[in-house]
Amino acid sequence: MEGFYNVKGDTWCIDLKHTLIGIYKINKNDVVMLDSGICFGNKTNYVIDMLESENLNVKAIIATHGHFDHIGNNKKIVEKYNCKVYMYGAEAYMGKDTNSIKFERTPLPFKEIENIADCLINNVNVFIKPNENSIEVYGKKFDIIHTPGHSKSHIVIITPDNIAMLGDAVMTTDEIEKTKIPYAANFLVDFDTKKKLLSLNCDKYIISHKGIRDDISYDVNNNIDYIQRRAKAILSCIKQNMSYDDIVASVIKNMSINIDSRFTFSDIYGMIAPYVQYLEETERLKVIYDNGYIRYNC
């Protein structure tokens, strides 16, 4: 079926247009999913229709990290196939129940995030441990590379075919350059992770957003370069004695970012923070406390 194709051996991909989902065939019909994709629009039906058209039965999902475009279909796939979910770290706990999501998404009122919250509810069966570098899933060994940066507990998964599912540890050059503000939880950690990935010796690399590579050095170097240029662009929006809210307003205006809802604003508000942190950590911003405000100076 179009949109389902072989990477190598028993490792396959489902193409969701913006995102790739990894599939590893344990046998002719039973599979392990590497991420489950986004649930908005008709994406869930598309994924399930694809699985059914190929007569595939999901036995497990291993998640690279806990963002909704990577675990958004977990809940419905678990309901349909009664499969197990494997995750690592803090993100494995964030979608345990509605209250966990409320805590994570403060200060938005819950009514603002009900749709996304439903995608994030995600009961994990197997918690990957910090010192685990591999896990066995239905008799097959998957190597685990701990790759924090894009998120707190991001992992890269290497299939028994020596194919690396990179998740969002790297984006393709085409995709990242479409993004006004590429995100990472901390850029210095993220850069270290990206450089660490260069030492992998995998046969192919699945980049969730979006492509399959024989070599990732070009994309890794371009990712770092582009993010550094974005940080410089954000720095150019910062004038003397700005508060963080002033910085956000200036970036939104100068980069012509469309804000269509409070949720979008909250997302952008959080996405700018790691750039400000990175600029301070690289000593291009200085911080002072002034009468109840933190203010930033170049």
C-alpha cells in the first residue's frame, strides 16, 4: 500500500506526510511500532487503516519521546490491539492521567488543551531504565541511545536491522528550515546529543521530520547551524532592559508569527525560552533583577 515502505530487512515506515513512524516486523504479522504519530485530523484512522491493509498486529509501541505528534495515537492503538507501551524517563509519567497533563501544561486552563490532552493520556507498561542500553521486546533486541535535548527523556531506538529511529533528535535540513523557531528543551544539551549521534554506525537513519538517510552528518551540522542562526535572529529582537514577556512580544512581531489562539501563544511562549536560556548560557545576554522583574540586556 502507498505510504508503507521497506527501509531494510524487517524495518518499515508509515509515511504520515509530515512525520514518519517506524515499524519493525517481529514476524509476518506481528509488529513493534517506533512512535505512533499524531492523532489530529484523520491521522489515527489513516494509521490503523494502514496497519489493517497490511494485516499487521501491533504487539508493542516504543516511543522516542512524549510529544503529541509521536505518542498521539498510543491510546487508540492500545485500545484496538491491546499492545504494550515502552517509554523512558519523565515523559513516561507525564501522560499517566488527566491531572498529570494539567500539571505539565500549566498555566493554561484545562479547557484550552482538552483535545491535545486526550492524545497525551498514555499508560506505559514498561519503563525503560536510565542505565538500560538495550531492551528485549518479544524476543527481539532493540538498542537504546539516550539522547536528551529536544526533550528531557528523548531516546533513539536501533532496530535489529541496525536501523536508527532518530525521532526528533535530528530534523532533515528541508524540514528544519521551514520552521521559524525549532524547539529543544535545552540547546547546549541538544547540540551535544546531535554530535554524539555522528558516532553511530547504523545502516540507515529514520528522521521523523522527515526522511531516511544513509548518513546524517550533513543534517546534524545544518541543524546546529540553523538553530544558532535562529538564536542570533532572536537576539536581534531583544533591546535593553526587556522582560521575558517583552522579548516574546518582540519575537512574535519581528518574525511575523501567527497567533490564532491562546494555546498557540502558550506554545510559542515556551519555545522562545530555550533560546533566551541559550543566549544567556553563551554569555550574549546578561540578566538583572529590577523591582519585581527579571530584565535582559545584550
